[in-house]
Amino acid sequence: MSVAFIICLAVLFGISALGAPIALAMIVSSIAYLGMVGQDLALASEQIMQGLYTSFILLAVPLFIIAANIMNAGTISDRLLNFCVAVVGRFRGGLGHVNVVASLIFSGMSGSAIADAAGIGKIIIEMMTKNGRYPLGFAAAITAASATIGPVIPPSIPMVMYALVSDTSVGYLFLGGITPGFLMGVVLMVMVARIAKKRNFAVEAPTPLRELPKITINAFPALMMPVILLFGIYGGATTPTEAAAVAATYAVLLAAIFYRAISLRGTYTILSDSAKSSAAVGLVIGGALIFNYIVASENIPNMMASMLRSIDLSPIAFLLMVNLILLLLGCILDATTILLVIIPLFLPACRELGIDLVHFGVVVVVNTMIGLITPPYGILLFVINGLTGAPMKEMITEVLPFLFVLILALLIMTLMPDLVLWLPRVFGYLG
């Protein structure tokens, strides 16, 4: 590791500590490194432009963002919530279960934890706290915890990013995330049931059976979104990027024509917000591309692989070590930075140890999603705090049991690769 790289890291962390966006910090520190080693400064822009414009798969990111923002609009979320209430609302702690099931359904539409929390999450929190049925801290905590499922079940923006740095099939990553996503939902619902029994939460009045067909029909077109997406990819009709375009188009038609949930002005707002979100993600990706070039030029990934080879770690021990590192990093770094900057350091070691990269990718994505609710940086906690005013201290206290069971689910999928890989293998994956 050269002196120039050490200074580069110092600049990176220094600028970040001052409150600058991580994208800006990576770009500035990378330019500083290029200047110190005597390379052309224009190399930074060249790496960014080539990386962004030659990667077809990155087009899926803004398209999934648009689809998520549209599906969060108007009456679509209300119809889906009514469906969830009809299905699981009758149990003790019913609205807590509704929260988890709603996140499972929305995960097949958004691919973003923040979109899930900021959209349907705000609505369900208001439902839960109405008339004091549930404490605000509990409602906010289960919303944050269930939102972590969003990027695990396809479509998944973090999995697209992992595919970018690992050269792994997006389609198989999507399939690999389905079972772990449902496992996360199950452990959260078990914890909700336990807490509801302990605190004697109210039992909601069951939805009359005669209303179930109407509620299901109203929600059915929205429920078809993930089906259309997955059928397009695994039926061979579309690539993942083309499927993202189909999903965005279907969302527009659904919201504008079938449900009539958005107006022309509303469409402009959605597109404007989507463009801002896409630009922010694009800047982070661009900064990561040039920073990864520097890391590769310093030969750090191979150095790490050699070091791990020398201490003779088993694949399981390596995965557990990576989990611990990522859980700690999740307390201070956002998921995108971890995926684009930190994960490439581990990939040569994964190949050296014979670890399946689809399994590794799913474990990594789940890990980074758990990092979204780990204090002190847990961004989902801050998002929900800003939306609802829920006290941060109370939210952190309430989220700890859910954090525990999510880590337990992470350990299960880490130690049982077949849990992740069985579905991709059904569709032809040879790993």
C-alpha cells in the first residue's frame, strides 16, 4: 500500500467527516491520488464515463426507481394495504403483520428499502398509531425492519450494483433473493407475534368474507407487477434491464389508466423525484468506479486474497468474518458505498476459496440491508424519524428485537447456501 493511497484514504474520510456526500469524497480523493502518482487527472472522468455508459445493466436502476415511485402514488398503496389487512389483519398484533406482508408485496415492485419506508411505511404507521392502538416507537421500528426486505426480493437495485462489480448474473441473483426475503418476513412476523402476545396488543376486527373477492380484485393488477417482471426475465422474453423498462411502463399504465391514481402534474413530480434519485445514485456509482480503479491499481484485492490464503480460512469462517465486518461497517457507511467499494475487495478471496458468487451476493445484500437499521447511521431510522417524528431513542430500543432475528436469518442463509441457491438451480444455474 503506497503513501499516495494512504493519503487518498485520509482525504476520503476527512471530506466525509465534514459532511460532504460520499460520492464527492470518492471523486476528490481519487483525483488527489492521481495527482500524487503523476497520472493524467482526466483519467478520473474517463473511468467514470466509460463505466457508466458501457454498462447496459445500470439502466435498470433509474427504471426501477421510476416504477417504485409510481407504485407508491395515489390509491395503489391503499388498495394493497387493504388486501394485506384482509389477509393477516385478524391476528393479534395484526397491523404489525400487515406491515411485514405489505413490505413483502412492495418488495416485488420497488427494489428500494427507502422507497418502501417512505411510501407505504408512512401510511401503515398512521394506521397503527390511530387511536393509540400501537406505540409510535413500535410502529416505526417494525416499519424500518420490514423495509429491509425490499431490496432482497426482486427487483433489487443493490443486487444490480453487486452484479456490476462481480460480473454475476442479475437473473440468478434475483432468484436467489426470493427465499431469503421470505425467511426475513417469517422471522419478523414471529417476533411481532411474540411482542403482541407479551404486550397484549389489540386484535383487529376480521374483514368479512363477502368483501374479500372485491378487495382481491382491486389489488390484483398491482400484485401482478412482480409476476410480469419475473416471467419476462425467466421466460426468456427480456433481459433484466428490459424487464425494468416493462415494469416502469406497466406501473405508468396501471397508475394513469387502470387506477387513475396520478394526474399529469403528479406524473411530472414523480419523474422529477426519480431523476433526482437516479442522479444521486449515478454520482455514487461514478465515484466508486474511479475509486475501484485506484484500489485495483494498488493490487489490494489480490493482497487481501493472499493474506487470507496464508491464514488458511475455511469458506464458512471467511463468510462469518465478512458478515461481522459488514455489520460493523453498516453502522457507519451506506449500503451503496459498501457494495461498490468494499465488496470488490473480497471477491478475489471468494473465488480463491470456491465460494459461490450468487450465494455471496445475496448474503452481502441482506447484510447491507440490515445495516440500514443499525445505529448510529441506520438511514431507515432517520427517514422514518423525519416522516413521523418518532423519537429516535424509542425507535432504536424497539428495533433491537427485530435486528436480532434478522441477524439470525442472515446466519441461517450464510451457513446454508442451498437455501439461497436451490431456486436459481431449478432455472438452470450450475453453481
